Amino acid sequence: MSMNINTRAIVKRRLCHFAGYLVLWAIAVLCFFPFYSMLMGSTHDNLAITTTLTLTPGTKFVENYNRMMQNKDIWLGFFNSLWLALANTGLCLYFSAMTGYAFSKFRFKGRGGLFAFIMVVMMLPGQLGVIGFFRLISDMKLLNSYIPLVIPAISNCFAVFFFKQYLDSGLPNEMIEAALIDGSTELGIYHRIVLPCMGAALVTQGVMSFIGNWNSYLNPLIILTETKKMTLPVLLASIKSGAGSADYGAQYVGILISVAPLLVIFSFANKVIMEKISIGSAVKG
């Protein structure tokens, strides 16, 4: 009787595992399908893309690439987006981590109210301020400049919240007190203790910040007017066919180029995050 119960329990557990894996595979296929469809679409012409569901490879990839390069200088937009994403990510990580550290470990008047204000601002859609942002930049004579696309990266409400929550539980106060007793300055503590302890959080937020800035479309669209300064998403959206309509084949090729850095960043970041988590678990153990 006991053996039958154990057998039924094992069978039930295996069925549950099989059902779980089946659901995960289904979700993976659904998530990957748009990328696969885009990959196949980059090898077909506009007629095939707009009239059929392209699930098999075509022979138009080279033609689409050449037409894309004749239409827009995608590689110039690629490097514009790359340096903007790297600059914005670096500024976001450094100053947001510093702000999160201040909210987490310092006690000052108005701390709670100021942090609550940051939470409220974080919940507001960014599109609400587009008109005011454009008018401000226009009045400051900074249109067609990278400055208004870089400087706002210093203040990232979500990053401040994320780092503050991470430091609340991830950085013991005793480490900071010991460093102060040893004569370290506040900046020294931040650079030598706080930042190294935030490795996993920095990489995680860095990936999110890089992806957000890499895919940014609205702000570069309204700020930049010269083609040579435009970012990759703006250039991709402006690719047209000879008839003046959207050239989907060329756009798909450009999107594939734009996706490549994100795949590299995510692969690298995933490895680093797992290593940091493993090291943290070992230290806690």
C-alpha cells in the first residue's frame, strides 16, 4: 500500500514537472516568434512581408541591406546610439547609486518627504513632460545638441529607488562605521566599499538603463534635426522605399543590427550577475 502511494506521488510529481516545462516551452516559443519572424522578414521583399506570413528564409537579405545603406547611414546612427547609451548608463549608475546610498545610510531632515517625492515622480509617465521639455530646451538654445539627451540621465528615479532598496539590506552599517574609524572620507567609502558591494545591482540596473537608452526614440526625435546626429531608432523609422512608403525589408535588417548589441550585453550581464550572486551567497554562508 505504501509503495503504491509513493509510486502515485512520483508519477504526480513528474507530471507536474512535465506540465511546467511544457508551459515554459510554450512561453519561450511565443516570446521568440516575433524575433524569428523579423529574422525571416529581413530575407524577403516588401511584397512578401506585407502579403504573407514569412516563416521560411528568402533570398533578399543582401538587397535589403544594400537598399538600407543607400537610404540611411545606419552605422553612423549605430555609433551615435552606442556612445549615447554608454554615456547615459555611466552617469545614471554613478549618480543614482550615490543618491540611493545617501537615502539608505544617511539621516537628514526631510529625507522621508524627498524620497516620497521621488516615488511620485517615478510613477508619472515620461511623455507628460515632452512639450515642456521641448520648450525648455528650445529656450536654452540646445536643440540639435546631445546635451539634453545626456544630462537628464543623472536623475533616474527608478534607479535611485532600486539602489536604495538594495543597500538597505545589502550593505551593513558596521562596514561604513569601520571605514570612518579608519579615517576614510565619504567619497572614499563610496568608491572603495559601496560601489564594489553593489556589483550585481549595478550590472542589473546598467542593463536596464542601456536598453532603455539604446531604444530611446521620442526624445532624440524631437531634439535632433541633423541626420548625421540622429540615433539608430530614429533612422530606422525613417527608412522609406522608392515609392515613399515604409521599406520593411530594409527596416528589418536594421533592426537585426540594432538587436545585436543588446544580445551581447545581456549575455555578458547574465554571467556577471550569476557570479555576483554566487559570491554573495558564499560570503553570507
